[in-house]
Amino acid sequence: MRNKRNQSVLILGAGLAGLAAGYELVKAGFEVTIVEKEEAVGGLARTIEVNGFRFDTGPHRWYTKNDMVNNWMLKLLGHEVTKVPRQTRIYFDHKFFNYPIKIKDTLLGMGLWLTFRAVVDYALVRFQQLFIKNEPVTLEEGFVSQFGRTLYEIFFKRYSEKLWGTSCKNIAADWIGQRTRGLNIVTIIKNALFSSQKIVSFVDEFAYPKKGIGRIAEKMAEEIVQAGGKILVNSQVTEIFHKNNVIISVSLNDNEKFEVAADQVVSTIPLSEVVAFLKPKAPLEIANVNSKLTYRDQIQVALFINKTHLTSDTWIYVHSLELPFVRVMEMDNWNADLSPKGTTSLVFEVTCNEGDSVWLMSDVEIVDMVTQSFIKEFNLISKQDLLGSYVHRAPKEYPVYHIGYKKDVAKIKDFLQQFKNLQLIGRNGIFRYNNMDHSIEMGLFAAWNIIEGERKFDIEEVNIEREYLEEKKIFGKEFELPEDQHVEELH
């Protein structure tokens, strides 16, 4: 048996989860190889640089309830981190609403009658729940249970179906728990009428690396390589070989095929791919369950604009069905240094399914579609203001929670537990909608399990709390940790 510190570790995927695991392991003296199918590290949380413009692949902000993870990140980046004031709005029927929802804003936008209906609907739902204790199964049932039918119809139905490309009746209610757990009309009214010294909100501002969110991944990658670890980009996993309940090697393809052996394997690649790549193949029963796992893909379109601060928003949720994008963010509202002086970049998110008509559009076609619709609807720029564009395609952006997904995922994970040297982490790796802090925490847990030589840290326990993710309860007086001094205010 090799000394554990001499063990080789192969990490599949160079997103935040995989890099966090690699960072901890290489610092502890392990032989680490990370493989990544894309041309750069960062996974779903990348920052791309084109002609002096740095833009993120979606509005990824750093906030966490976990002090350990927060201090780990601040120690990693130090003075590279700043604080950004957040303004997020919903664009619905040609009107803007603040998000999270605010009572005054809602009254002005919806009118007193609709607001009254929303409160009454919510009260009726709560009254019914006193007698009928059914757990919501579908996304529609979940939203109605949490917000009442009026707010569901007004704010949540259209956007959710635009995002997922299917009826809310086809998506499991668990997705609400990942995004709005603990948030409801009562929470909204309490926040509007009362201020509590025992709640810290992550809504109003967030931590952010000055060079873009991808800097977290870039910094980890730099330190991994500096410490002797290997990161192989443009390397697609094609086969995962196993014998006697152990993963023995992984086949990769970067124009030519080659194989990498390892003592320990940490996977962040999509759960369904792990099963599909197994050699010998998984049993037919598992393969059939595995085929049910699907993902929602995304195309991000960056427009480089010869203007700055077109809006006051960090990002906007776009509910209108006639507009092809679900969100748009403006990078100079995150940090003006991300764009050349006097310019900004707008990043539009277009959800689709890999291989559908939108995914198959050429870059020119999709840029033209987004540009024309944005100019026509908002009238903030003209075509003459465009300095350029860039299209980034992000397959498997979101795991799709189909009805009954939890049982199917549990079957697959139970099957994969037979492999004693395999750990699954990350959003797609465990098929759970994680934020960045959750993925990093999973990576740390996987690394510490290898370092300790036993599974002391339960990866499946990450991101299962029932509180609203954007608030943190404080017990007693909280003190400022030394690492917090690195977080500078953005003026």
C-alpha cells in the first residue's frame, strides 16, 4: 500500500469544486492532475477576456453563510476582493420591479387590487395547508404553496417556463428550495416593516474579485501549477475504467487518445456522464435510470458598448417571452475596471437545449437576434454604439429536476458508491443546484477525506439547509475576522 501522501489524485473538471479539491491536495503534498474539457479553467464561473473587455459567464456573485468557506476564499484572494452594491430588477410587461420583491415597489407596479389579491391568495393557501399537508410535487405547486397563485402567475410562471423551456408542471418543486427556500410573502412583509439586528442580508451587496469572478478559479489554478500539480485543458473524458470496485484509470482525448491512472478520483463532470463512460458498462437498469437525467444549456452573448452605465443594475431578470434572453448583466456595475474607460459590456443569457434551433444558430445570427431585440425594447443603444461581440456556449448549465429525479439520482449514487476511490462533487457532479460556495465546500470536503484517509466529511450534507439562502442569522455579537479586512468598499 502506497503512503497516502504519495498517492496520485485525478480530478475530472477544473471548475471551482475540482480546483478547490486540487488546491488543498497539492498543498498537502499529493500528486494532483486535473483534466478539463474546455480551453480554460473556471467551469460555469469563468471570466473571459476579449480585446480588453473582461466579462463573466453569468451573474456569479460571492456570498455564503459559511464563515469557514468565506475566510478560505478571502485568504486565497486577499486584496483582490471588493464589495459591490447589488441592484437587481425584474423586467415584466414593460415595467421594472425590484428583486427581491419589495412591498412599495410591488404596490406601485401591480396596483393595490392585484397586491391585495396576492396577499389574500397567500392567506388562503396557508389556511388550506392547516388541513391538507400535501408536499408540493411540481414547480407550479411549490410556487403556489410558497407565494400564492396570483404572485405565481404574475412573477414566477412565465420566467420559470422561459428558463426551463417546459411547463412548471414538468419540473420538480425541489428547485424552489434551492433558490427561494424560506422566502415567502410573510418574509417580504417582515423585511419591509421591521429591521432585525439578528439578520445579515446578502441581498444588498456582495463580495467580488476586482478582475471578475473567474479570478477565483484562475488564482487556484496558478497556485496548483506552482506547487507542482498538473492541469490539462482541452482534455475530454471518454472512458472510465474500473476493476474490483476501484476506478483504475481514465481515458482522455485532446486530439489524440491517452490514459491516466490514479489512486483516487474526484469527479465534477456531469453525473450522467460518469455512468455513461464506465468500462465495463453500468447495468442496464442503472443505464435506463441514467438516461432520465437531463440538463438545460445556455448561450451567453457579450456585447461591447461604447458607453458606460447604461443601467443602474448588476443584472435584470427578463420575463418577457418576446425577448430571447432570460437575464442581462452590465459589467461596469460590477467593476468599472473590467472594461476599457468609457465602455461597458452587456452579457445576455439565452437558455436552450444543446442541438435545438437556438443552439445551432451561428454566432452572427444569435448576436443579431439579441442585439435587435435589446435595442428595440430598451432603446438604450444603437448599432453604432457596438464595438464588438462574443458568444460563449455553456452546455449543462443547470441540472433539470424532472418529476421523480431525487429517487433516480439516489439510485445512481448508490450504484457509484461501490467505487471506493471515487468522490462526486460540484453542481453537475452530484446533480444539485449549488452556488459557488457550496461547490468550493464540496471540493474542500473531498480533499480532506483523501488527506485524512477516510470519509470524515459528508459531501451530501452540503447545501441542504432549509433557511432562505440570502439571509444569515447572527447569534450574539459578531466580530470581524482578520480576513474580512481584505474586503474593500467599492466607491
